[in-house]
Amino acid sequence: MCGIVGYVGEQSAADVLFSGLARLEYRGYDSWGIALAAPDGLQVRKKSGKLAGLRDLLATETLPGTVGIGHTRWATHGRPDDVNAHPHLDCHGHIAIVHNGIIENYVELREELRRQGHTFVSQTDTEVIVHLLERELADPDALRADGGYVGEYARSGAPDALLTAAVAATIRHLDGAYALAVLWDALPDCLVAARKGSPLIIGLGQGENLIASDIPAVLAHTRRVAILNDGDLAVVRAGGVEFLDGGLTAVTEPEIMEVEWSLEAAEKGGYEDFMLKEIHEQPTALRATLQGRFEDGRVQLSELTLSDAELAALERVFIIACGTSYHAGLVAKTLIEKWARIPVEVQVSSEFRYSDPLVDARTLVIAITQSGETIDTLFGVREARAKGAKAFAVTNVVGSSVTRPEAADGVVYTHAGPEIGVAATKTFTAQIAALNVLALKLAQARGTLTADEIARIFAELNELPGHIEQILLHQDDIRSCAESGCCVNACTSLFLGRGVGVPIAMEGALKLKEISYIHAEAYAAGEMKHGPIALIDASVPVVGVATDGSTYEKVVSNIKEVQARDAIVVVVASEGNESIRNRVDHVFYVPRTSELLSPIVATVPLQLFAYYIAKSRGCDVDQPRNLAKSVTVE
Ligand code: M6R
């Protein structure tokens, strides 16, 4: 959600900003903009629409400057038009800022600034920030006279003293979340960045430094990356970066990491889309996530820093997550309850925080978030810890906000590699794999499964990557079914499952609706006759998750009920189930697994099904409309 890139170096800032922003396209956006420090002042270009607009502009116009900030905006306050696009400028065009997040008190601030003579041109919350900065910079004496850390820094004699002090003074007024970058024409060789609640990383290069919302934007320049701590600021110059905490004290040892994955990992690698590439990366992602997790007859999960005695004493598990991650949580509920015999509640994060949840020191809270930046989940974790619970995160993004010590008590990483397509695919199956490990760890600590049983389950888990490879070999069958008129032209569809098949039906429906814009609803199959069956006729495809398991016959009965109402039926079934072939319109076979491990294999055909339907409808599968990869607003 919103992408920020900033550059200070020797190359053309406009070019660097364009390529950086292009690498952040996956986050979702509807307008773009850049501001450059040019010899005759700030140069700003911004427009609604996709980055192709900036590419076309750069093909016809040479924009000077080696320092600049860029932004892709996902509209929250105000329409996605040229005026609301970032950067935003002060009244006189000397200061430019880009911002990700939401300023919750912007209405009051805007009124106050208006009364003081500031003129606003956009409907955004962001614009107040640049006017606050203008107010601070207009009165350097007042900045220097400030009795606290702002004044101290303003008087420090640092070359960037006034701007940095002004940024620090400004953010004291802001309620809400922000990652922001500031460019001031009076200090054209430096950027000041700050963050609270929204992601921002610093790329540390040779003779050049960058800021960005995410790592892919800086990888063409450097693999050395520092994550800006929440509440901190950074002063970025070509020759170095100064890290400051919220009180403007130097952070002398910022946490710097060497990014292990390459730029290629964040490129399409010959596939038509990131989504298809990422679907195909699932075997590798799963192997990496499971690697080393069962050794010497024991589940290895030291990241879960609770002792076996503490795990055994747990009375309850709460899982919080959003979207696809929530579906992984629903799968985990069954695994944990069956294997570790602890009651599990799963709640969408945005509801959890405001529900006065019944968590305490005997509750384990598991926050599942691919990006590690979903604000609702971050707030949920904070709420759980405030109530005394231990909270652990399952995430795919090293260094993301949820991994910070101030966010969670510990982190279990999925090792799926960067996921660029907005639709979560490989990270979903990797999350389920990690949650299998976590459930087995709980079962081991509580003695609810024997060592042999755990070893047997691990052996089967390790077969899953190979099973997915088998499914991918048959993707053309799924493609022809998806492309058939009944699916591509449907207006609505129903996904059914039972038991662990319910979250998989939900995930299948989410994939279809988010990338193809066909309405899709998921139901526990037994519930269908309590209402949704009224929707069924020959125009409604019904997709059933009918892999082998304890409720298989029940699912088949529910399928017969929709067939009796003329529905077209597509099912995911276990290999060897020949009898179903003649009973339904299409079958996607998946290798046989035990029931509790079926979610991973059953998901893959539904991802491909949604993918091929969306492609046939001409949809942009990697960047579906209105969606963002990482949802950093409530
Ligand atoms: O990064 P997170 O896992 O916290 O994201 C949660 C949802 O926004 C996400 O799973 C979303 O539903 C998917 N992109 C859908 O494919």
C-alpha cells in the first residue's frame, strides 16, 4: 500500500526512482509522483494512473538531479487524481514530501494551519505534514529555542540540523501511522526520512543511499539494508546515513542485514506473471519452510521461546490474521485442536483488537501475516501482549514490523522467498506448512502425540512438495476447465468444503474474486441448504473440495443437492477416486494425503483455476484493481 523510494547519489534520480517504484508496483497504487532537487529548485511530476506514465515522460523529458523522492499512492483520503498524488508541496514549493500511512488528526491540523494562512490544494491527509514542516522551517529561531531534543538538535551545528529538527517537531503533532521522506530545496543533497507504524528501509550503497518501502526497490543498488526502527528518523546523504531515535539521539549501531535473495527472485523469470511463477515456486517454498524442522526425533522450533512446561500449561490459543493468512489460521485451528488438544479461536485481526478478547498469560497468540506489515494484525498483537499473552508471529518477510522485538515475543519464518503478486499463493501453503510444524511442536510438548506419530506426520509433510510438482504437471487440464464458458462467463460462484476443506474453499473463493472479479462465496457444504442453495441454477458454477477424508461422503451428498438444481460442478478430489469422475462436470485430481495434510495439495488447483479464469477475462492478475499487497491502514 503506497510505495516510497528516495535516492541520494550520483545517478539520475528520476531513473532510479522510476525503477525503484516499478519494483514496488505489487503493493498496489493508483497514481505516481516524483520530486527532484534540481539546480533551479524542486522539479515535481505527478499523475494519476500507472507508472507507464512516468516511463513515457522520462522518454521525452530529461529531468536533472541526483537526489529525489518518489511515490506510488493507493488512495485513502481523496480520489486517485493528479492533485492528490504525492509528492505534496508547501505553499511556496520549497519542500516536498511523500507519505505512506494515515494521519488520523489531519482534519484538526488542517483547520489550524488554514487559520494560520496555509492554503491546501488536495484532499489528502498527507498535505498537512508538509504545511507543518513549512511552519517549522519558517521560524528557525523558534526551532532553536525549543527547550527539548528538537531545540538541542537544531542548535547542534549539524549540516541538516534545521530540517531534521523541523521533521522531529512536525511528527510530534501527528496521530496515526507514517513513513515519510522529505526533500527541501535549501538542502538539496540530503533527504530526511521518518517512520511510525508504516514500513521503511534504508539501502546502504557505495556513494549512494536509498530509502524505500520494501527491499526490491533498492536491490539493483545494494544488498545491505537497514530497517528503520519504529519511531526513528534517518538523514540520508550520498556519503552516509545518520540514524536517529525519536529523541534525535544518534543510533550508533543500526541493525544492518545482508539480503540473501537476489533481484532475480523478485523478477518473473520467464513466467507470464508473478502469480504463475509463485504458484510454481510452491514446492521449493515448502521444502525451505520444512527444512530442519524435525531432527533427532524432535520437532525443531526454537523460535517459539516458551519451554515445554509453558507450552503444556497453555489453556488456549488465539490466532489472528487477515485475508489469506486468516484462512491459514483456520487450517491451523484444526491441526492444533486435533494434535495438541488445545482450544483454538481464530479471529480476523481487525475484529480481534476491538473485541476485548479473552486472552491472558495462559493464552498463546499466533499472528499470521505474510508481509509482517498488516496494521490490523500488528495492533492485534499489541493488544494481546498488553493483556499479558505471549504473541508469536508467522511471517515471510525478514525484518518486517511484526518481527521487531517491540511487536512480538518471537517469529517463525516461512521461507517462501519474495511474493510479488498481490494474490497470496506460495506464502499461503508455506504458512500452512509452518503451522503444521507449530502444531506438532505443541503436541510434542503436551505429549498428545507419540514420537512415532509425529515422525510419521513429518514424513508425509516432506512428501507434499513432490505432490505439488505432480499437480503442476496437469495445469493444462485446469486451464481448459477454467477457460470453458461456464466458468469464465459466470457472474457468481459457490465454493464448498467440509472440515479442513472449508478454509480451502474460502481461499479458493478469495483467489477467484480478487483476481477475476467474479463473485465467489464459500460455505461449509452442510450449511448450503440453509440459504445459499437458493442462488443455484445452471449459471452458477459450484466448486467442491472433495478430497478423501471423514466427511467425503457428506460433501458428495451436498454436491448432489446442487446438481439437482442444474449447477455445473467442479471438484478437487483425491487421485484414484474414479467414481467421482462420472458424477461431476470436471475433476482436478490431487495426490492422496491424510486428511489433515490435504489443505496444501487441495489449494494448488484452486489457485490455478482462479489464475486461468482471470487471465481469460483479461485481468491483471498481479495487480488486481483496488488491492494492495501490504495493507498498512486500518
Ligand atoms: O501480509 P498479510 O498476510 O498480513 O496480508 C493479509 C491479507 O491482506 C492478504 O492475505 C490478502 O488477503 C491476500 N493478498 C489475498 O490474496
